[in-house]
Amino acid sequence: MLIDSPTAYLATVLALGIVAQWLAWRLRLPSIVLLLGIGFAARYWFGPPERFLSHQFLFPIVALGVGIILFEGGLSLRLREVRNTGSVVFRLVTIGLLITWLLAAYAAHLTLGFSWQMAVLIGALLTVSGPTVIVPLLPHVRPVGRMGSLIKWEGIVNDPIGAVLAALVFKAVVQGAWGEAGGRWLMELGATLSVGILVGGITAWITIQLLRRYWVPDSLQNPVVLALVLLVFAISNHFQKESGLLTVTIMGVILANQRTVTIKHVIEFKENLRVLLISTLFILLASHVDIWTALHDVGWRTLLFLAALVLVIRPVSVFVATLGSDLRWNERLLLAWVHPRGIVAAAVASLLALDLADTPFAEEAEKLVLVTFLVIVGTVLIYGSTLAAVARRLGLAVPEPQGILFAGASPWVRGIAAAVKEEGFPVMLVDTNHENISAARMAGLPTCYASIGSEHVRDELDLTEIGRLLAMTPNDEVNTLAAMEFAERFGRVEVYQLATTKASSQRRDRVASYLHGRTLFRKDATYEMLASRWGNVAKIKKTLLTQDFTFEDFRNRYGMSAIVLFVLDEAGKLIVNTTEGPKTLKAGQKVIALVDPVEPDVTPADEAQA
């Protein structure tokens, strides 16, 4: 491919990044692995990025992109998630970080031959983990209980702390006089914390006031927030180097935990922007590195260093930091097996190497970048490919969730939920009707007395084993709103709702049709029809299809009035039936259907029914 201009280069990089994201989704791989691979290859396809973008342009863009990514990470941190585990997070990002720094510095000096000054610098740099890797990994791992929030909080909070630590060490390396470094570090650290907390807090307050007082129209709210993030990031770094990362993280955390204004639209915008930034930045930074030279120069020694980081340093830091905590042994083991490095390590290493170019450490600075990228690749490959299996082995992760969240708990909904629960799938019924909830509890069904759109259901309810929503209330608008609310959590493919009533379809739609969930069962399966059928003594029937009793036989026996609700395939996966209907039904599958009563006619095939 002929690339001869910065415009064509950037457009191609972005396109390749999005393709990598899509392939990662299809192949269920961490996207960073493919992005790094494409970045390394792009250097040989198009040449290094410096061919199109100067250092004076490239690295400020990278720094601003990292700031936006950390702000988005802060927006995902909810204080209630660590209500009972905040002390553990604090230990991990203080004691654990300090141990990681010191041991990584010693390992870098011993295995890679870095001078003590540069070993201490790379040790500080590699204390970071990264939301760019942690956040995409969690949906694949699906850790249970508090483990997801612990991993996420440590990964996001570590980044600004590690970056600040690296900046402080960098000053000591450049300026020398290590004997006086302790006092200067305390002063620099105090200044960084002061700037980060003050500027981040003030900017968050300004943002809340702008939104609360409607001083910014809806069409400009996302651009205004983005402009504020970039502005305060630059201002903070101007007054105190590397404090911008802390500032935007604190700003994001404050906005995420306030209840004055809604910021859901801001979060969605930043999530989309994060994907674009990560897709571009990783390729740009990876193409900055000659991977073959890196492997030749530091190859096997980096493998020793990587092994020390993964097998020794991380476990030691976790177990020492969590001594005396209430974490169980398997929880500590899982934490000990997750510490991938990401975009912040790559960006900070590249920026520090640029600043060290005119110092006596210039040669080691280039080596620092190579080692950092190899550590990123190694840790992402190791943790990305094994973390889910390790978590399941330790009993701290669930497979792809098959449970169902039912919006509504009417009698016929309770009957369907009970049939699903009997097959071993978790269910949860949410309703605002006290009688329905009481009846469901008496039937042994898990319930929640709340509105399906409430914050309690969205944020407080444990939905770890729930992977889909069935909106089955009498109100079509409530069903649609529930589908809209949970589409982000479960994905639009796993959000379903009943067909709209005839009265609703004859008037103007209150909500655009593209916001609806997938239509359940069949086109005439409205709430009124299903309730009427249930009232007329229809029942839930489970039928195991065999070679002797096919789906055609099932139709002949129960007629076209039988409504297929679910299909349980040979692998044990529960498939929700929609208006598209099951593609093929074959022997070994189980059909769960709503059927009208028929005359008793016992056959061998019926004896096979579950």
C-alpha cells in the first residue's frame, strides 16, 4: 500500500485499529494484542511514524489521548463498589506498588544490566497496569463478587500514581544528587497531589454546575466536557509535570459518584472515544519500535525479567500488601495473576526516552522503551490468554452468563421463570407489584421489589450470572425503556421484549422502533394474549426431541398454537426464541413451550420428555 502523506497514514492507522478491535471481538482475544501486532508490522509496511509525524506533534497527541483514556477510566469508578474493600485497594496501590517498584528495579538491574538510576526508573514505570487492558479483559473473565471491582480499581488508580512516581524518579535521574532526592520527592509529591486534587475537584464542580444550570445545550455538553478535560490536563502538567493524569482521573471519579446531574451521555461518548484513541495510539506507539532490534538486543534477558515480574514480583507484592485483610486465599491468587501493562506505560516510556535523548542515559533510554514494549506484549499475552481460565479454576469467575432478568412477575411470567430455573439457569424477577413479588417469593424465585429502570437494579443488584433481559410487563413503554437501559450491559442481541399490543401499534409510536429489544416468541405474543392463554389453563411443556419424536411430531401433537419459548441445545445453552424463530430443531435439543391442554396420549417419546 502506498502511503505518502500524513492524512493517508493516520486514516489507514485508524482503519487498521478498528479492524483489529473487530477481530479481537470475533476471536475473543484482548484487542491490545492485535493492535500491538499491527503496530509492529506497520513500521515495515509504511515506515516509522516519524516519517509522517514529527516528535513535536506525535507525543503531545499521545499525551492528550492518555489523559482522555484515564478520565474515562475515572468515570467507571463507583465508590460503592469498594465500600467493603477500599482498604484492600489502598494497600495494593501503596504497599503493593512500593514493593513492585523496588523488586522490579532490582530485577531490571540484575537481568537487563541497567544502571541503578535507570533500573529505578523502569521499576517505577512498570508499577502501572492500565484500564486499556484491564477494562476489556473483565467482560471476558467475568469475575464474581468483589473481585471485578478490586481488579478494576487497582488498575485505574495505579496508572496516575505510577506515572507520577516515574516522573519524580526521572527528575532525580536527570538532576542527580540522589542523596537529596527524598526531600525533593516529598515536595514534588505534595505538589502533584495538591494540583491534581484541587484542579480536578474544581473542574468537576464547574462541570456539574454547567450541566445542572442548563448553561450548556445538550448538543454541546460532550464537546464542552472533552474540552475541559484536555484543558485541565494541560494546565495541570504546566504547573506540575505528570499531575495531569491525576487531575483527570479525580475529575472522572467525582463526576461518576455525584448524584446532582446525569452523565450517562458523557460516559457513552467517552467510551466511544476511548476505543478510537486506543485503536490509534497503540499502533502509533508500537510502530515507533523496531521489534526485531528489540528482540535481538534484549531478547532472552527480557524473558527472564518478564518471568520475574509475573511469577515473583506480582505475587509477592499482592500477598504482602493483603496481609491481615479479609481476602480469601483464592482471591489473593487471582489478584496475584493480573497485572498487565498498557497504554500509559507505553506512552510514558516514549515521552521519558525523548526527554533523556540529550543526557548521558540516552542509550539506556532507547533500551528502556524496547523493554517496556516487550513487557507490555508479554504481560498482555500471558494474562489475556490465561486469566479467565485461572479465575474459573479458582472458583472466582462464571462462564458466559445464561441467567435471565425478568422485568415483570405476573402469574404466567412466574411460570416461565420457574421452568427456566428448573433447568438450572439463574433467574431474577423485578416488579413494582407487591402481590406479584410475594407470590414469586413463595414459589422460590429470586425477586427484587423495584422499578426495572431504578438505580438499585442497575447498580446494586448482583447480576453476575445474568446475561439477558426479558421485558414482560403489561406496559409496552416500560418494556422498551427497560430494553434501552440494559442494552449497554447485555448487548442488544440479548435484550428482548414482548410484541406491542394492537392498540399501541395503531397509534404513533412513543419510542422509536430501533430502540426496542428483540421481539419475543412470535409477532402475536403480546402480554394480553399470553395472560389469556395462561388463564385458560395453558401450561409450560418441556419436550426432548429425538429421532423418533421430531419437532414436526411436536407440532402435530400440540398444534400451531404452541408457542416455543426457549430451546436448550445439545451443549446446554439456553436460546431465547424470537420472531425470527429457531433456525433448525434437531434431535438432542429440548423445547420449552407454552401449550394448550391435550388429551392424554402416553407414548415412548413422551416418556423422554423432561
